[in-house]
Amino acid sequence: MTKQNNILGIMPRKNILLLLLLAPVCLGLLASCDDNNGSAGAGQYIPEAPDYTDATMWYVKENDKAGNGADVLYFVSTWETDWVTDDGRICHYADVYNAQHRADMDKEISRVAEYMGKGNNFYSPYYRHTTIEAWATLNEDTISNRFATAKADLLNAFQEYLKHRTPRRPFILAGFSQGGKAVVELLKSMPDSLHRYLVAAYVLGYKVTPADTIASRNIRAAQDSTDTGVTICYNSVSDVRYIQPIVAAPCAMCINPVNWRTDATPATLHDTITVAVSPKHHVLVVKGYSGDEYAPILGILNVGDFHGCEPWLYQECLRKNIQDRIKAYRNQQH
């Protein structure tokens, strides 16, 4: 099978040019041979499901030595493009048994673990995330059908985590892009008896739709920096005209990760960047930042929006906020 490059992390620009050249071919394949609810069609290949009792299916950093932190479950974004098996079948998913695919995911997961896992136990399952070509169709049905495979993995991983979780221990859910979609789906299936231990859910670079909030009372928008059991959601754009619906609309909530306001009050980041919520569009409008380090992805992301930056531009704000919310949660229990 072919080696794949990272997609939503920092991709070398020479690889982006290759993807742009191949885009018409990829999209043609998508139109002619799509999945049906995650099942393989003629000439398609779906990799073997991960066994989450196998430690190699997890990235783990257990840093809570004092016992006053929380568990953080993080779900990685999209790292693979469509690839072809040795016998000529196309695959629309990452293969968790492919060491290179796991290594690709590690590039993002390990960086996130550095700030989300500080003083916490950090767990991230490798899963059969659907490739970037699904998102390039801009078709919600195609994405939903292909994501069914990823969703099955994530539900299984979460159940395996729960088997080993210390009873009553607080936990955090977090994910970027496709991983953010995973967080939303887990919230929708979470019973109230478990949700009571949720410190917060972080949906970075993905939307929480009005329909999602109706589907579960466990999806409640964060209103400040220390409320608990809530969902933190944001997408960043240079102007609202660059909102990309496939990841950012319609969205029912947005909070500013710099000043933790939900209104249009601006905040200053790194002395020169201004970040403000658009209450009408539920996105962050970011000024004074070029985002040049993130090359365009198939002409649909990192084009007037700052999709690639979501876990990184605000990482110090997120690191502190995770600690603040854990402290607030534990204080409420006394």
C-alpha cells in the first residue's frame, strides 16, 4: 500500500501540489464508487477493525501522579488520503494496523498530549478515520456514510476505556476536525449517569449543529471559562464569507478560547492577533494572523479559514482552560 501524508496537520507544500493535481481523479472515484453506510463496494477495501484490548491501538500518557487531574480522551483529525491495496482496491480509511498510518496520527496526538495531558491521564485511540476525499465531496451524506466506520471504532474504543476507568473519575473529551465530529457523536450517545463525570467536551474545528443540541441534552454550550459538563466549540475564519459549511455551518454555538466570551467582545492573542466571536454565524473572526503555515487543502480548507490552526493557535489558552475546568469540577464535588 502507498505511504500517505498528513492532511490537517502541517503538510509540506510540495505534497499539497500533488493532491491538487490528483483532486479531479479522486473526486471522480468518489462519485462513481461511494460506500453505503460504511460497507465496502465493488473494488473497495475496508481495513480490519481495531482491537482496543490491544495496547498498540492506543496512544497513552499517564501523567496524573497526584490523583487530582482527569482523564483526557482525544480523537485525532484526518491524516490519510485515499490509497490502493496491492491487489488494486481503493480504500477510503486509515488502516490502524499500518504502522505508518499510526505514526502519521502520532504526529498530531503527541503534540496535543503535551498540553492537554499535562497533569492528566491522556488516551487517544487509533481509528479508521475516513480520508480527506470524503470531505472534499462537500456532501454530508457521503461523509456520514463513510464516517459510520470511524464512529463504530470510536464507540468501541470508548467502551473499552470505560471498562478500565476508575469509578467516579472525571474525564474530558476532545477532538479536532473529524475528531471533533467524533466528540459530538459520543455526547449524543452518552447516558446522564456518565455525563455527570464529564468535565467538558472540546470540539475544535468542527460544528455542533442545532440538530445535535436537540438530539441530546448533554450537549450544552459553554458560557464562560469554568462551567462544567459543557461543550466548547469554535471554528476560525478571517472573514465570515470564508465559512466552510462542511466543518463550520450550521453551528449552534461558539466560544472565544482567548477570553472565554460568547459575545463579540474581542480578545488579543500573542500581542498582535485579534479574536472575536461572530454571534450571528457562531465562528471566530481572526485578524492579524495570516495562517500561511497551513497550505490550502484541495481548495476547500485553509482558504480564508484557519482550519489547520485550531488545536495549535490557541493551545496555551486550551492548556490553562483544561486545568481551570478540572479544578472547578473537583471543587464542586466537595
